[in-house]
Amino acid sequence: NDDGDTMGDITDLTIATRSFSPANPTKEITLATNLNANDPYLGNTTDAVSPFDISDPANTSNYASSVRVFDSLGREHLMTTYFNKLNPVGDAAVPTTGNPPGIIQWESHTVVAEAEVKTPAQMAIADADLVAAEAALAANPTDVTLIAARDLAEANAAEWTEVGRSVLSFDTGGRLVIRCQLMLSWLRKHQQRRRGSVS
């Protein structure tokens, strides 16, 4: 009643579970998006390095598309795929730069929040490694080895974690000639990690 007193006899509580639908994990996703061939290349045309930076995905990609996926326990996760245009014009001095003749290429990077795939302890270690790498570089800012170590530590400590990457190749008519498939095995690993079976 309104006073908090129990009314009637105390009996076992029975909950019917047969009407509950089992969790249906995401096994496949389909993204429909338009990639403009006239969009600018965001990188350096004189090297073969992808312009995408996991530490700043929004500003190092041309497009983004997000979708909500579910693991085998029914938990929801936000997965975002970033698309960045690859170098459209090659450098004669660097044969590995530029798209193949008659082909326009894009990169796709699928990311999830760092907390989805790392434990708090792992995130703390990554943050500490970044602080140490930045301190070492500050003492010798021109050391290329220390610069590479800082860049790696920065990626490991990023807010986002990359779980998939593909290259999409289109002909001059805009037809996809290499199909991209995203692997979602990380969802199963995430569910197992939550249960303590994956370290």
C-alpha cells in the first residue's frame, strides 16, 4: 500500500521468459553512400602515406557513415566508417604514389570507441605510454625514431580504435571493381571479453 506495508501472502515470483526473443547479433551490414570523385585529396601527393589519422578521424576523412550494431548479448554499439580519398595523382619520382591508371581509390576505416575493445587497465597503459613518448620526443624533437614512437603511442591512446580497413577501387564510370566486406568478429570477442574468457 501507500505506507509501504506488504499486503497479502508472500509467494514466489514467476517470470515467463518464453516470450522473450533471443539476442540477434549483427552479422552483416550494408552501407549506401555516395563518394564524390571531385572531392579533394587530404594527404601529401609526394608520399604514399594515407591521410587518415585515427586520432582525428573527422578532419582526415572526406565522409563518414555510422551504424548501430549488436553483439550476441544484445548490447548496442556504435560503429563508424570513415572514407578518405587516396592520392589521385602520382609522383613520377615515387612510383608507389597515385591511383592505378583508370582507377579512383578510396580507403574505408571502420572504428569503434576505445572503451569497446580495451579494458580500463589497457587504456591507462596506453595513456601512460603516450606521456612517456611525448616526454622523450620533447628532449630530442628531431629524432625520427622518437617521432615514430610518439605517433604509434598517440594512435594506441586515441579515443577511437580501428577494427576494419579496406580499399575501394572504382573505374572511371563510377563502378565498384573491388568490393569491400567488413568483418565483425570483434563483436564476438567483445562479448567474450565481457564474460572474462578473453584476456
